[in-house]
Amino acid sequence: MTGKVIFIGAGPGDPDLITVKGRKVIEKADVIIYAGSLVNKEVLNPKKEDCKVYNSAYLNLEETNDIITKAANEDKLVARVHTGDPAIYGAIGEQIRELKKNNIEYKIIPGVSSLFGTASVLEAELTLPEISQSVIITRPEGRTPKARSESIASFSKHHATMCIFLGIGMIEKVVEELLVGYKETTPVAVVKKATWEDQQIIRGTLADIADKVKEANITKTAMIVVGDVLEPGDFNASKLYDKSFKHEYR
């Protein structure tokens, strides 16, 4: 087989947030398989006229693999377009496993995660001095099981900034677990479709965010961010630009 598959992170929604490298692959691709409504279809606009396009929302793993294998046999370039960055909840691991079995060449082009698209529209730095220097990226347990040590309740005891994917549909359960470690007054933000034209931002605390989310009827495609970095008040500046530091530390 001489074809190639390139996984592309399409970014969080704004079509201008795809990387230049990713856009160049879309321009050249013979076949594009994109992750349904999670990917802004404007990202695909630079494609060739004769490019074949498939929506993976209607495909299972075997069907996707069949399309890729056929294209590889025909020496074609396949762009596998995922939302955000494919390394975080991108389900590329099982796809790569199949590519290796079939000796199909592949590469990965990173993208702007919805996590960072969310931080940008919240105008927030997720790591502030003496408030939080760690970011926990997680999701609640659903059909995919999790070890107890990776539960939201367990992570909440660290009081770090927490960014929760795929949890908005069970917001009450998420809040219940968060309250194991965080105070009720801890700031929370929920961002639906960050960087899209129709994005929504809901702010509150652990005491009221579940009610606000239900009132706004947000049930999917949203990120939950928890932590004092969202409302830091006064805080000590980073040492990065401290006048006493030499340039080599910057």
C-alpha cells in the first residue's frame, strides 16, 4: 500500500483556527473523513472539487477502516479530520491500531483544542501564580468506565483548575462530585461551542451552575471549567517578567 492517512485537528470551531499545515493537507486530500457536526464544515472549503467527503458520524470503525484501506490501495491521500486536537478524546488510538495492522502510513497534525478555545473566549489564564499551577483534563464516567482514582471527586481534592469534557449532559452529577473537594462558592464557567458564531457562555458557582445550565437548555457540545482562576481578584504577578530576572529565564 502506498496511500497515506493524515489525522488533522480542525480546531474548536472557528475555521481560521485550523493550522496552516492542516489546511494544506485538506487542499491536497483525495478523501476526507470528518467528525460530523463537531467540525465546522467551513474547514473543508479548500478541498479539491473531486475530493470524496465522508461524515464519520454515520460510520462505525470498520466502515471507516474500509474507506481508508480502499483509498490507500489506490495510492490516495486521506485527511481524517477531527475536532479540536485529536489527542484529547479524539478516538484516534483505535484507528491508528487498525492502520498499523494494515501497514498504512499515517501522520498526525495537532490542532487547537476546544479546551484552549474555551479559555480564550473566557479571557482566562488557566494557571495563575499562587492560585493554580495545574490543569486537570478529565470527563465523567459514562459508557466508558474510569478508575476510582480518576474520578472527578478524587481530582476535586487537588483544588486545581479543572476542565471537564463530555459532562454537560450530567451536570448535576458532575457538580455533586466536584463538591467533594471544592467549595460551593468556587467559580464555574460552561461554554457551549467555543469560538463558533453561536457560542454560549454561562458563568456561576458550584451552588448554582446546574440550574443555570438547565435554564439555558445546554445539553451537549460544552466544556465545564472549574476553579478560582476564573475570578482571581488580586494576585501576585508571574516571575517571568520580574525585573530582577535575567533574560535567559524568559
